[in-house]
Amino acid sequence: MSRKTAPLFISIALIAAIALIAAPGSRLMAQDGTPESDDAIALHPISEIVDGDLNITDFANDGTARLPLTTSVPVACTLVYGTTPAFGSLTLDQDMAGGSHSDHNPLLSGLEPETTYYFRVQGVDNAGNIYVSDVMTFTTPPQDDTPTTNLASPGLGAQITGYSSAYGDAAPDETWGAASAFDDSPNTAWSSDGDGNDAWIEVELAQRSHVTRLAFWSRIMNDGTSQVFEFTVTADGKETYGPYTLPDADAGHAFEVDFEATTLRFDLIDTSGGNTGAVEIGVYGDPVE
């Protein structure tokens, strides 16, 4: 997590500690073990503010997964998880704005394939009310050994040769770093540091290739900023193709193309501003012999 979210991490860690010592519906206890006064804050079941099941989804080969959920009142959300009911790991919502809100997307990391994990979801609203779920479990799927066909993947020898910025000055392999745009994971994203329409990223393929398809998945913030509407691609610093229009940020969108190149620069030319970037960028075709 970047420097800008550190204060939120501290406050949520305190929430997690509180939630570990009491069950939903109970009241907090004084240090001598007696119940607090009647105006003490109660722990509420999270079902009071969440409609439906809590399902871990989007398992990826990089050991990440997500828990998308919507709460009926704004809360600061966190999730504790581990291979035993003692948990051991804590993750925060991925919204850079921090604070309380209603659309949540905590990211789990370090997951092993074919392993059962215990988890609990926790949150606090602006009035200090604490909401806690039951302890639940999920099992990760087997590792997907299907080789990538994305020519821009580091796994196929591609290298990032430049980018406008990264949120919190993140290194390429850190959270929000540039490498997240090419890691074949829907749970990570490259984010610029407020570049808006001036964000760009450049990748050098392992060898000159005949490119027949491009794919781009825009990131987006809960407040609607950071969404990419149009981008262009410049091949080898010479000819620019596009603009290509992205109808939404719900998934990646593919575009048929026909050119040869070694280096590709993606420029985000029409966006909703803010920390624009990409969840995933794909380059497909065949190396030129």
C-alpha cells in the first residue's frame, strides 16, 4: 500500500483488533471485564448493511483475489483472512480516496492454489458503528498453467521502457506500478499519479512482431474518475493508430489492427481525469521471423 493510504491502514487495523475480541451483537467490554455503559457501541452483523452473499472472486495466478461488495451505508472496509481461524493477514479496500464509502473491493494477496482459507469482513461507519460478518471459508482453484499469448507480457520477454508516472511513485512491480498493466491479473492495475489525459505507457516487445489485436482494460475509481474513454497506440515512435474507444471499464476491450512494431506507446487521450491507467493491456499477433 502506498504512502497516501497509510493513515487509513492504521485506523482499519484498530477496527480489526476490536472485531477479533467480540461477536456480532455483543457490546464492548471495559478493561476489568465488565460491560461498558448502555451507550457503548454495539457490534452489528454485516448482513444489516450487505444484501446477499460475500463471495471471493477473480482468482488469479499471481495469488490474488477480490471481494467486491456494496454496503447500504458508507463504511471503511477491511477483510482478515488466513489458513486457520486465527487469520494472520489483513487487507484494505482498494479505493485510493480512503475513508468510508459504499462500493468496496478489498484485494487478497499471497494466496496458494488449492488451499482453504478462513476470512471475515469488517467495517465501521461514520458514527462509529462496527459491522462484522461470520467467519467463512473459500478454497482457491488450481494454478492455471495455460501459457500467455500477450506479447507485452514480461513472461514473453517484453520490457516496460517508460511511463508518465505511477501513483505514490510506485516502482513497476509495486502496487499501482506500471508492470501491473501487463501481469495477466484482473486484480492489479497501473495507476498514474493524477496524469488524466496525459498518462502514457510504453512497452518493448521481445522481438519485432506483426500485431493483429490490441486489448485495453481501463481502471476506474468509485467516484467515476480515472476512466479511459479513448487511447492511441504509436508504433516504434512513428505512426500512431486510433483513437480506440472504450465503452466502459467493466472489462477489457479488443481492437483488430494490422501493423508491425517492436515498441508500442499507449497514450490515454480522453479520460474522466485523475489517476488514469490500466488494469490490463494486451498485444497479440506473431513475431516476425
